[in-house]
Amino acid sequence: MVVPDQPLLPGEEAPGAEFERKADEIVGQYPASRRSAALPLLHLWQKEFGFLSQRAVEWISERLGLQPIHILELITFYPMLRIRPGGRINFKVCRTLSCALAGSHELFAQIRDRCGATASAGHGIYLSPDGTYSVEFVECLALCGSAPAMMVDEEEFERATIGTVDRILAESLGSGASHGEGKG
Ligand code: FES
């Protein structure tokens, strides 16, 4: 049996009508195998609620007629799926070959230092003590020609350096959440 390295949080999320509509749309795209809809549904849930709770596992498994363990297996396998809330500002650093060779692991360590993201939130996510920042590795972001690549929330940054990070942090402190133009 595959289980996460930390227990899932209970979660009090209540999917609304729009969420249900999107979920139905996704499930409808896989008429031959509802199981194939599991990963897209997990992404949908995480995008909506920020992380995957116990309730997410129950809701998705019921929706697809699967055992909860089948959903847990996916959560355990894919590093981009999180079982704890991320920070208000979330750094995702690519750790795949091109980016690793271009220094993404060093950049990851520098970001953690800058943000004070020392507390493990499980599943490879590090959080700052006040929960403002989270830092995690992800697999290839399809920006290999401009390594090292990272994302900050939904925004992509190519040829990222600690200078890029400092600018993002300075802007986030000044504006509350915005972090600039991206792609640079
Ligand atoms: S290897 Fe990092 S974006 Fe592809």
C-alpha cells in the first residue's frame, strides 16, 4: 500500500457548481477509462483549493468509482501534487537534466535561504515560518533551452538567477503579491 510520508489534512473544501462542471467536462473526455481522468481532476482540485486533502481523495475516488488508494498512489508519485498548503508565493524550480546542469539545485538552495523556507511541509515542499513562501522542485517545465527555469505561482522565468529571485521578493514585499514580468 502506498501512503504519503505525512497524513493528509482533512480539508473542508466544498466544490461549487463551476468546479463540478469542470470536473464533469474532464471526466467526459475519457469515456473509455474514467481512471484516466484522475490526474486531471487532481490538478483541478489543487488549482482550486491549493492542495490535496483527504476530502480531495474521497471526492475524486467516488467520482471515478475507484478505491482511494488509486488516488493516493498518484499523489505519492507526482511531485507537483501537494498534500499541504503552499506559501502565498510558491517557487517551483526545475530539477531535470538541462536545468540541473545549469545550476538549478544551487538556485533551489539559494531560494530556500532567501525565503527562510526551512520547514518541510512534506512531499518535498519547504515553507517559510510565516507561510508566505514555499519552495519545491518540479520536473521539466519545457523551457530547457533557457535553463535554469522556474515558475513563481503561474508565471515562468527563464535563465533564472538569484538576482531574479531577489527582484521577485522585493516586488512581492512592495506590492503584496505581484512578481514582475516573468520570462526573464
Ligand atoms: S530541463 Fe528544466 S525546463 Fe526542461
